[in-house]
Amino acid sequence: MRQAYRTALVTGASSGIGESFARLLAARGADLVIVARRAALLDGLARELVERYRVAVEVVAADLTDPAQRGEVEERLRAEPVELLVNNAGYGAFGAFADLDLDDQLREIELNVTALMRLTHAALPGMLVRRRGGVLNVASMAGFAPSPGSATYGATKAYVAAFSESLHAEVAGRGVHVTALCPGFTRTEDDGAANLLWLRRADVARAGLDAVSAGRALCVPGAQYKAALPALKIMPRTVLRAAANRMWQQAADSQ
Ligand SMILES: NC(=O)c1ccc[n+]([C@@H]2O[C@H](COP(=O)([O-])OP(=O)(O)OC[C@H]3O[C@@H](n4cnc5c(N)ncnc54)[C@H](OP(=O)(O)O)[C@@H]3O)[C@@H](O)[C@H]2O)c1
């Protein structure tokens, strides 16, 4: 059954796809809790959404890699439940694993995986009791292929996709929808036209919201990426690894 969400918490709402989630949800009349580190951007967005859509918007400035600040967001989810949790905040460093700072890559896991798990664990039990709610986890097409040049990021997104699919199966039939959104390359700093490679952030966010509302396990936005997914699954891994490595070497050489 389709669900319409009256309240939502969106992580990483200060820019990019997360900002689009917040705008679309507010336009649909949902009261929001928006979370990220850059408080000034969140405050500006909140003011705009309250004025334009007459919804309530609560700003929570928090670094989701910091256990204490993250704990406050978890507590907020337990104390005042929302109908939809959008785990969107994510980060990926670009470079060879051996050259990149290890602590920085461990922070990627802390944000992309640990925070997503902890917020989901704070929100899901209440949703199951109420037999209603949604969790939309932002993974990536990078989770379906080897990612030389962003090995840790790709691994975190593979985790998010696999974790979300398993949760979807666990809660199926209990009134709660869990969806993995797996975008390909998405323009986050401007809203230029989509093309064969690049998706628009508003289109990505809309596809994710429609998918979780409809109770789909997986959402791959964009016809080109939908078509690429089966190819990624049947292509021999040796061929896929070689192609991914060539792309990363070319990108590294052009920098
Ligand atoms: N753009 C793409 O091509 C693409 C493709 C596939 C998947 N994705 C995924 O889409 C999601 C959104 O990314 P985006 O492309 O929209 O990037 P973005 O514009 O950089 O947005 C990332 C958001 O996460 C927040 N964030 C980063 N570190 C945080 C932290 N430690 N604590 C709390 N919030 C934090 C940022 O806010 P603050 O800096 O204010 O904290 C920002 O709001 C990510 O999960 C990303 O992996 C993106």
C-alpha cells in the first residue's frame, strides 16, 4: 500500500540531494527535521520552507560522525518519532586507498554506515509497533561495481544496498517500507539538464521518495542507469574491474 508521510527526518539536508529531499517533502506537506553540520545553510532552508509551504521545520546541527552529537539525533528519533527517515548524509574521498588518510576513510564508514545503522535502529522499532513508516537509505550505483579510486566509499555503498535489502525483507508485510536508493552520477551543485551520465538531484530525490512510498526494495533513478544495472550484474568481474580501473586511472591522470 502506498504511504504518504506527514513527518520526516532528512540527514545531509544542507546541500545536494538531501536539500532536494527536504524541498520535495515540504512541498508535499510534511513537517521536517533537517540534519547536517552547516547550521547556517539549514537555518536558511528552514526559513524558506516554512514561509513557502507552511510546514514545521526543526533544524538539528550535528556531525553524524561524532558519537555524542549523533546520539542526540538518535534520541530525537526515539522521543519524537517521524514517519519517514531519509538516511542521505554521505561522503567519499577520491584517491588510492594506500595514499588517502586512514582516519578520513574510517570517518566515511562512521557516516555512511554506522550513522545510517544507528538512526535506523532508533527509528525502526517504533515504526514496527505503529505498523507504519519508511526508511529511505541512499546507497549508490558504486555499490554494484568495483570502485578503484574510491574503494572505501564503494564498499560503504555496497553495505548500504545489501543492508537495506535485508531489512526490507525482514519488515515486509509489517507496514514498514525500507528502500535503497542507488543513484548514478548526480549533479549536486547546480540544477543543469540531465544527460547520458548526469542525473538531476531533484529527479533522484523524487524517484527515491516515490519508491519508499510504494514499498519498493530498490530504486535506481534514470533510464540509463536502470539499463546499466543488469549489465553490471552479468558482466564478468575481470572485465568490470579492468574497465573501472581504466576509468579511475584516466580520472586521476586528468587531475
Ligand atoms: N552526487 C552523486 O553523484 C551521488 C551518487 C550516488 C550517491 N550519492 C549519495 O547521495 C548522498 C548525498 O550526497 P550529495 O551528492 O548530495 O553530496 P553533498 O552535496 O556533499 O551532500 C552531502 C550532505 O551530507 C552532509 N554531511 C556530510 N558529512 C556529514 C557529517 N559528518 N555529519 C552530518 N552531515 C554530513 C552534508 O552537510 P554538512 O556538510 O553541512 O554536514 C550534506 O548536506 C550521499 O550519501 C552520497 O553518497 C551521491
